[in-house]
Amino acid sequence: MQARSLAAVVVVTTLLSSAVAQVRWTPRFEEAMQLARAESKVVLLAFNLAGERANDELVADHYKDPVLGKLSQFTVNVFCSIATEPRVPGVTAQQQQSAEQQARLQVLKIGPGEDVIAPQHVFVGPDGAVLSAVSYRITKGELEWAWVDAIRKVDPGFQWELSNSARAPGRLSFGAVERGQNGKPPTKEEVVEALKEVRKSRMAAMRNLAEIELLMKSDQPEAIGFVDSTLNGLQANWVAGALDTMGMISPKAYHTVIGGHLSHRDESVRLAAAGALERLAEPKAWAALAKQYKLEKADKVRGRLLRAMASCGPTQKETLTQIDKVMAKEPDAGMRSQALLALAQVDDKPKVHEGLRAALRDPSAKVRSTAAFVLASRRDAEFALTLEEAAAREEELETKAWLEAAAKVVRGGDGAAFKNFLQQVLGEVVPRAGLGGLGGRGAGAGGGRGGGG
């Protein structure tokens, strides 16, 4: 009898642990909104599109995370998707489709003829007003931060100790959602047709850019193999452009294709490959990045490789070791600034904060400005006074303005001032998704970011 009782306890404990170990969903939209009003809770609307890398990462990983699972108990959570197959436990295909339709019409005020960018997390107050939203790829730490921030907008006294990986998402917006068009993954039939078309034209890639771009969105082996072999026959500037596009629209399986160009003889190609892998954020790419980082001679590429290492391996100790070396010994201010951008992506808050405090006293105005940008991006509220003190002693006027702007952001202000920081201060060129600029009859200029990147 005692053995049976013990077994029953084990079963109950296991069930409770399982419930906490993943996000808890309310299947019906109407029920969720009623519950939120009755209990004065925040509603999380999670918009998701099947078959796209950032969307699939959320379903396969983030929504099964025990920290996020525990956090989900304090909100009402609704999974919204047009997918014809169930995506998360406890929610049928019909329920997720109905929730997507009702959420877009009643909360987002977006009609049936317009996409809701996916993935996108929209936090809604008990009164139905949008509190904040984050579109495209998000790390688990970023989702945790946004989730807690939304709860505290309704319940300022909410007690929650953020994890070391928690930081504000770069694409966080308050009171509104991002509008645009999803680039849906191609079907198997579309891939077959695209391959037929390019082969019919005797592999003339530049005359079939629309088909090549479609293949880049597919993780089918035939598509990946064709894109890989096609790149080997292109000029360096075309390869770089193709890598930029893959970094934005391709599934994570393309990390092997992109990684194959990390050692390309042309610096622009290596730079594009590193940038693409940073956006892809695939852990399996870390080893190739670390290997090339040790061999790379061009500072511009080394900086981007370090950022990609942090994105693909935010918990890798070697990434942090290399960042520390750069910050301590690298004479080039641009390289130290790149190391700060890498540091911002590391899942070790104490080390990140230590590095940022030191960077605020760096002899280079560029590095001090970059530290302000990183702190504003992460919205590290505990740095408000530190930033104000740094601004008070700053003699370089432009840097002083960045520090003052960052202090306002971490105190809850708008981060719009930093929108073009990377281009303006660090001279970074933001790539455009799509192959339309490479010549030929081209693909669509926008390229369909596909909700991912």
C-alpha cells in the first residue's frame, strides 16, 4: 500500500513538473480574454508560422523551456497560427487558426487581407490594449525580459528574478505591433518546379534569381545542394549578396553552406558569411566560426566573426575569453566596438556588466558610444545612474549625446535615437533581403524576410 502511495506521489510530481516545463496555453481566444479581464492578467498572443526557422525554434525549444514555462503561469497565453497542423500541446489546429483570426481582428485591428508578422509576441493588457510587441527571432532570455516587463506594466510589484541571459529584445516596441508581409516557406512542389526551371535554362543562375531565392527558403536537400553548388560558380560580389540573403531568409540547415565560405579568399565574402551566421544563430556553426577567427587577419572580418560566435554560442566560454582579450589588448577602437556588440549577446550578465562598465571609461569615444548603444539595446535599468555619471564627465559632444540618450532609454524611454547607430557610428552596411540587386530579371526586392531572421 505504501509503495502504491509513493508511486502516486511520483506520478503527480512528474505531471506537475511537466506542466511547468513548458508554456501553458489557453486554447480558446474568447476564454483567454475573459480570464484576463476577470483576473487582471496580461495576455500573451504568440503568432507563429509553420516551416520557418525562427517560428520552428520557438515551438521546438523556447516554449518547452522550464523558466518560460514557470513564467507563463502568471499570464494568459494564446497560440495563434494559420498552420493546418497542431503546433503546441493542448491546442488544436482549428483553435490556433480561430485564435489567429480573432486576435488579428479584435486586438491588432488587422484585416484578413494583411499578414500578421510571424513570429511575433504581442503582450496585451486586461483591457485589451497592446502593451508591447516583439517581432521576428527572439532568444529565450529576450522573451523572458519582455514577458516580465509586460507583467510589471500591469502589476508593478511582480516579483521575478531575471536569469543571466535576460535582456531586452532589439526589436521591442511599445503600444503597437510591427506590420508587414510574411514570406511563407515554399512547398515541395514549388521547389521541384524551381529546380526544373533553372535546369531548363542550363543553370544560368543570374537569369533565374526568383527561383534561386525560392530554393534558399527551403531546407529540402535538393534545394540546399543546388544553392551550394551554384554559389561556387559566382563572382565574389554575387556570392556575398547571396550569403546576405541566406542569413535573412534561409533555414538553419544552411549554416553548412554559409560556413563553407568563411575562408573564402575575398574579404567581402568572408564578412558576409560571418554576418549571415550571426543572424542565423545556429549553435552548430560555432566551431567553424571559432576556427576561422583564429586564422582571420582582417580586423573587420574578425570583429564580425566574434559577434557571430557570441550569437551562435552565447554560453561558450571561449567566446567570452576572446572578447576579454580584444577589450584588454586590441589597439583598434573599431575592433573593440565589435567585441562589445559580441559581449551584448553573451549569456553571462555579471561578465557583460563588468565589461560594459569598463567600456564606459575606454579611451576611445567610439567604444564609449558603443557601450551606450549596447546598454540602450539591452535596457539594463541598473545602469541608469552610471550612464548619467558617464555623460556628466564626457567631453566629446556626440558621445555625450549617446550616453544621455541611453540613460533615458534604460529608464523606460523610447530607443528610436539608436535606430541607425550601427550605420552612423560604426559604418555598418545593413544588407537587404532578396537577390534583386544582383542583376538579371531578379527576385522581389523585399525578399520576404519570412518572419525569421
